[in-house]
Amino acid sequence: KAGVTQTPRYLIKTRGQQVTLSCSPISGHRSVSWYQQTPGQGLQFLFEYFSETQRNKGNFPGRFSGRQFSNSRSEMNVSTLELGDSALYLCASSWTENYGYTFGSGTRLTVV
Amino acid sequence: DAKTTQPPSMDCAEGRAANLPCNHSTISGNEYVYWYRQIHSQGPQYIIHGLKNNETNEMASLIITEDRKSSTLILPHATLRDTAVYYCIVRGNSGGSNYKLTFGKGTLLTVNP
């Protein structure tokens, strides 16, 4: 079966711009989570959605937002990009939170 | 913050068993132990999880001590492709902050030929 699909794979943006990243979970998975990975901070939780509702949010500024659609696909948006937002953004999906999460390959965002 | 302690790195010879330890002395009764690994530049991969009984799947075995304060992930016959960072994570399975994985720094396992 198809895995978690994240688009685009690579992205270069300029400071001050905004960006939208997309995640298509495994068919049937209703829980979608987003993580940021940087060399300095490692993997950090951004937010988790289940049936279009955000159930938990990590310690990130309000510039980071997300949403989930009725088909479980999810997007995350980062506004007013900063150099420090350069990172690998990972999406993970699961049938419910009680199961292991399947991660996508990520979107590599570079802010210049 | 992560509630687990893992050695930063370990080596293993190809074909031998890799035993990766994890301490989670503050684990509570309803919290599970999860293991993920991340091969360079890829997303983390779920390996196995357990509550208090030992678990085995096609990838690995998980041994949890009786007091649940520590666990060991066992890769029975390590291959070069098992070289990765292995994360031990403790989390509950219902409600609130359980809807996330808190990653620590993990253990870099290097399998040598």
C-alpha cells in the first residue's frame, strides 16, 4: 500500500515569505502529526490532528499552523519565514494514536 | 522532555545480535515503550512497542524488565542496513499529551562488516 506522501520534497524560500507543506496519510489513517527536525533541536512535535480536529500542539510560535481535511490529508503553513525555520518537516500518520506512526520522507525546507 | 535515557552510540558486528538499552525509571502504569529508528535522511520508522510483556515482530524483540524501569531492543541478526539512530520513547495511549512522540537524542547504532 502507498505510504505517507509529503510534497514537495525540497523547497527554498526567502525570509519573510510563507510556505505550505502537504501530507497525504496512508489510506484509512485518521491521525496525522507533524514534526520538525533540525540538527540542533532534533525531532520536535508540532501538532496532531484527528478527524479535522487539532488535539495537541507543540511549543512553536503562532507562525506555525496546520489543518486537516475531511479526507485526512493535512497541510501545515509557516508564515513570515525565518532562517531558523530551515529544517526537515516530517508528517506521520496512524489509524489511531494507539498504533505506531508511519512517517513520510519529509519536506526539506531551506530559508535564505 | 523525553523521559528516557539511551547511550549515545553503540557498535555491532554484522550478523550478531544488537542489544540496545533504554532506561525509563519514571514510567507510569499506563505508559507504553515505543521504539523507532531513523536511517540517515529518511523519516523515522516504527519498530515495535510494548506495555509490560515481551514483544516480538519481524523486525525485532522488545524485552521490558519486570519493574518496567528499563527495556532492551534486540535486533537478532544485525545487517549493515540496520545502521541508524534508534529512539526509545515512552508515551501513554490515550488523551491529551499522549497524542505526540517525544524524541530524545537516541542511540546511533553502527553495524560494522
